[in-house]
Amino acid sequence: MRTPSNNPFLPGSDRVPEIWAGRAPEIADFRDVLRPRRVSGLYERGRAVLGEFGIGKSALINRIAADAAVLGDWVPARVRVAVDADVFDLVGRSLQDFLESRRTDARVGRSADGLLRRIEEVRLPAGGVRIRAGQPQPNAYRTLLDVIVEMATMAGEEGRLLLIRVDEVQNIGRPGPLSQLLTVFGDALEATRHRRDVAGIDREDALPLAIYLSGLPDFHRHAAESGATFSRRFRTAELEPLSDMDLREALSPFTGDGWRILTDDGTARVVMDTGVVEDVIGRSLGDPFLFQLAGEGAWNAGTGTVITREEGDRGWQTVRREVERYVQSRLDGLTDLQMEVLTAAAGLGAAERTGSAVAQAVGRTGSAQIASTTRALDVEHQIIRRQAGRITFRSPAVEAFLAGSWP
Ligand SMILES: Nc1ncnc2c1ncn2[C@@H]1O[C@H](COP(=O)(O)OP(=O)(O)O)[C@@H](O)[C@H]1O
Ligand SMILES: [Mg+2]
């Protein structure tokens, strides 16, 4: 019946999860604002989706891309930047693969050869290294810009959008490659094409082009430091933990008609016993990865069509170590003092968590004595926020872990 093979929960994958929760504003932003505006020739900024690892950036941009693909938009494969990778080469390859896949398409076919040849100029020589490692050739900038503009124009002739995604942007080399890439993207977003409208008026339309960047929160700082026009050309959304309501909604099939699975003797429906939904939500702490883990564990702990509370508990025990390792990994690399300050902060109630109370808890006389530490934990490590003298944790999972109040 219920087996790992028909488990709809899927932790740690870039695939769009079957059990989807929340992110309605970001999805609506694409569907109702970004896409319609761009397709009708209006300017709209690029989007940067930033947040801690595991918060759901890749899943979100992949979900948006999947929605776009259903509408027939041009959606080259997501570019995923590894440390030290040549980002021009990666973007070039993604566009190239997309064009190859559209070669049989009459409209694309005519221009494809020329474009493919031009992309070769952007890409690294086979097996080679650029003359100065990490620095695109001077004409790579121009070529990549031309290729994006031309592809967006062709997509526009079909009434479609060209959607480019670059993930793990914090890994793009700095300052050179990052500032060059942001300049290319900024210029492509600003590019226009001439059109005479039905009333005979000449217009300069923006291209049907959407660009999504995603990565860790401190990318914002890197981008600003690269001196590029990032903050003007991209609108940044920082992903927050999912709300309990989002998670409850995502699990609603399990409290309603049941989640449909195929079995040897037809279809069956899997439901969750009373309490299981709230248990899973409590264990997730708003973290989508933990949500998928808790759900996966509960599903795999039994085989019947009803997921019982006992199975939920047992499932959580089996994934528990992995959960701890996952949360712990966010604290890796912190100094002893930083850990001491964090633990002290987590030990205080949210209302009492002021700079001076935390300072006192670690044996200092005033908040000034831990100011550089809290600053680093906020700006560099993005674990806390300092607002109006108070300290809050960005991740409820990290907070619970440090406070020892882990579900
Ligand atoms: N909106 C969501 N609803 C349900 N599960 C999600 C959602 N977003 C992400 N996940 C799950 O959480 C995990 C981490 O998501 P991912 O997108 O890889 O995070 P990030 O890219 O921020 O590191 C994945 O297993 C993914 O399936
Ligand atoms: Mg990711």
C-alpha cells in the first residue's frame, strides 16, 4: 500500500515537491505582475530570491519556471553556479542547450545556427581556461547581451517570455565576473525593441525577459560591493519560514479525501490520523526541508492507508539525527563567543532578548561589549536580526535547537 516508492514527500531535492506549501505571494508576483508586464512590453525589474539554505529558494524558482513552461514560455535549464565555476560559460551552455532543443521549431531554426556560433564565443574554449582565469573575454559581455536580447525577441514573436534562472549566485566570482554578469543582465532587462502600435504611435517596448537570481542572503552585500546596478535592477525577496497555516494547507489532502496513490489493486487514499498533521507542523518549525523530512518519516513508518500518530513519532525518530545535523550545519564555523551569545539569547524569552540582557547572560556588563559579535551574527552569518535593541532568530529551527526545546 503505502511504500517508500509512492511517498510524495521529498526532502533535499531540487524537484518541485508534490506536497507544496505557501509562497503564494512570490508565485502570484510572477503570474500577475512580472510575466504579464514583460510580455506586454512594460519594464519590470529582475527578481532576486534570497534566504538560508533549505528555506526553499530553488524549489520556488523551479516551481515558477515549471508554471511558465506550461504556458509555453521559453525556459532554459536553471544555471547552478558552483564555487569557482565560470558563470558566463554556464549561462552560455544553458541558452545553447535550450536553442538546440528548439532547433526543429521553424522560427528558431532559421536563427539557431548563428546564435549557437555566437554563444561559443561566450563559452570557455573546450577543456580550456580563459587567459585570465575567471575573467570573461572583453567581447563575451557584448555577445551574451546580444544573444539574450535576440532570444527574448524571438520568444516575444510567439507571445512568450524568456525566463533565465541563476541559482547559488553567492558562488559567482567577485568582483569581476559578478559585476560583469549583473551588468549584462541589467542591460538586457533595460533593452527595448521598436514597435509601432495600432494607433500608429512609435513605442520602445521592454523585452519579454524575466531573470531570477537566487542564493544565500549575503549575496545582497556582495552584489552591492561589486559596484553593479544590482539594487536598482533587481527586486529582492528574502524568503521567510513557512507559516503553520501554509503547512496545514499543504497537508489538507491528508485530512480531506486522502492522498491518492496507485497500488496493485487500483487506487487507494492515504489519510493522517487526528494529531498527525499538527505533529508534523510542530516538528517542521516553518522549515520546508524539515517539513519534507517529517512527512517522509511518517509515511515510511507504516504501510496502511492511515498514518497513525505512533507512526509519525517513530518516523520522526528515524530522521532525527539528520535533522540535527542539518540545523547544526548552520552553526558550523562560529566562534566560541558567538555560540555563547547565541545560546544565551535562545535561553531568554523572546520579549527579554535585548542586547543588554544577552550581554549580562554571558557575563558582560553592557551590550556594547558584545556589539561586534551580534553584528557579525546578523550581517555576516545571518542567524539573528537586531531590531530596536532586540535580538530575534531568523530561523525558528535554529532557535529551538539552541534553546533545547526541540520538538
Ligand atoms: N514551498 C515548499 N513547499 C514544500 N516543500 C518545499 C517548499 N520549498 C522547498 N521545499 C522543500 O524543502 C527542501 C529544501 O528546499 P530548497 O529549494 O532546496 O532550498 P534552498 O534552495 O533554499 O536551499 C526541498 O526538499 C524542497 O522539496
Ligand atoms: Mg537551493
